[in-house]
Amino acid sequence: MLAWAVAAAGAAWAAPEAARAAAPAATDTSSPPAAQWLERMNQALTSRNYDGTFSHWQGGTVQMLRIIHRLKDGQVAERLVSLDGSGREFVRAGETLTCYLPDRRTVLVERRPAQQSLVSFPAVTGQAASYYDIREVARMRLNRRETHLITIAPRDQYRYGYRLWIDDATAMPLKTQLCDASGRVIEQIVFANLRMPARIADAAFKPEVATEGFQWLRNTAAAPPAPQPLPPAWSALKLPPGFRMMVRGAQTLPGSNTPVDQIVFSDGLASVSVFVESRAASGGPESQTSCLGSSCAFSTWVDGRKVTAVGEVPAATVRFFATQLRGAPAPTPAVDCLGSDCARTVQ
């Protein structure tokens, strides 16, 4: 759920009975449906100003952070500040993301999609609704505020689920849990305080890190290297229910001059990126799986090329995508003859 963790490195659901037992009041049947609360939450997160402090729990480690978000004249500005010892700060202005890493004496500047927030929350689209069970299971008070407990439960083992405590007055998510198929919490965000001021001054987005003597690394102005020949078009033999190919193209990853073929699959909520190295290799290491919090990656070799699938999904899902990918057959020459003259063409 925290996009900043990626930059710094260069589901499920409670049983309805348990949730109701924890709630002091029953669900109000006159309340808008659960899906509508999710729409209100997404609207609040993208269109309103807010300034809040929250705890982020993952893998037994807890961090305190502050997020400042502003929408002014159609331009989004965000600042994420670590309140722990690292002193890291991340400032986003439109498509430019600047990462201040005092513990590394480094500043990274790169381009990110303008709609990609530093702290991401689930946005359920119509495409995803059929593959998740979305319901409001309780009304309860959290931090002295009335909230709606919304659960997003996947209907199969290929995705994670969420529990969301959405504030009744502001539609902001005061608490979010990402859970596996057994309901075990993988990652959690809880706001300790949250303000929604009408205006936020420009000074709120200026970092407090003194960068004298820091190394600056920029990935915005440099022209990409000349494209290299890419492998034949790759596609999946089979996809988990609901997933579709959304984007494909060539990418040059940091620290490498060799482009890779990237394919992004999504069900409208969860997404998986698959990277295929453009150059064949004679061999490689055994297949490898790694997970950090909610993100999992799986690398293997297919037709002599390294294939890596990455996503905020269970390990079995990234393994499924990587092993189902295949390249298109190589073009075969055809021979056209007229009398004694023959010409070879590629079809």
C-alpha cells in the first residue's frame, strides 16, 4: 500500500460474525451500499486536501509517517515524511517525484504517473467488482469517529483482500488492512490524526533535509537509450479469472541499458507486471520467489529468456503469470518459385 517503499529502494476480511461482535452498533441498512462508500473514499483521496500522521505496520515493523496531500488548480502535490530515525522525505509535484534519503546522502529525482499517490488505497472498478465480495459488515467508532467497516474479499486465491474503516463524515480511510486468504493481516495503516484544511501553503511541501554534499541522481531529463531488438510478442497462455492485459511496451530499468518487454495485467484492483529480458541467454539460476510485505516477485527462465513477475498479490499469483508466459513463434521463411527462380520471404 505504500508506494514510497519502492521509491526508497532506487483481504481480505474479518468474518461478518466477528466484525459485528466487535462493533457497538449494528449496520445501518439505510446507509449507502458498500461499493458507494468505496467510490466516496476514492473521491476524497484524490480531490481533497489532507494532512495526517499514520502508523504503517508490515512484517512486524512499525513506522510513523506524515502525509500531506493538496489539489490546487488541477495540480497534485504530496509530501511523505518519515518521523522515525531515517529522516527520509518524498515530494511529488505532478509527475516529478523527489526522494530525499539522508541516511544514504542521496537525492533521487524521477518521473512517476501523475495519478500515482505516495500512499495507495484500493480503488475498486466495475471490472473488479465481479471477482470480490464487497460488503459493509459493521458500524463502529474509531478514534472517536463513526466509521463504516467495509470488506473486500476475493472470490479465489489469486488476490488479496482488504478491510477498510471509512470515516462517515469525510469518507477518508482511517484504517486499512491488507490480508491474505486466511484473514491474516499482511500490512496495516492507521491514522493517528487527520486534518482536512481548505488550503495548504506551498511551504508545506518543502523538505526539511539539508542536502549539502548529497549525491543527486536524476532519471527525468536523460534520453532513453536507443531501442534494442525486442523478442517476439509475448502473451499468457492462461490468465487468472478477471485479469486482462492492460499495457505492454519496452522499459529500461534503473542500472541497465538493456530494455525489457513489460506487460501489465490487472483485474481492476490488483495488478501484476511481467518483465521479459530482450536478449536470450544460454542459462540462468533456478526459479526464485521473494516477498516483502504484500509485494511478491517470481523469476524464471522461459525459452532462454529471464521472465520476472512482480505484484501486490500472493506468491502463487506471480508464479502463475511468469510460468504461463510464452513468446510468439519465430517467423518461418516461405519459398515462392516462378520457373527456376525462387525468392525466400518471411511470413
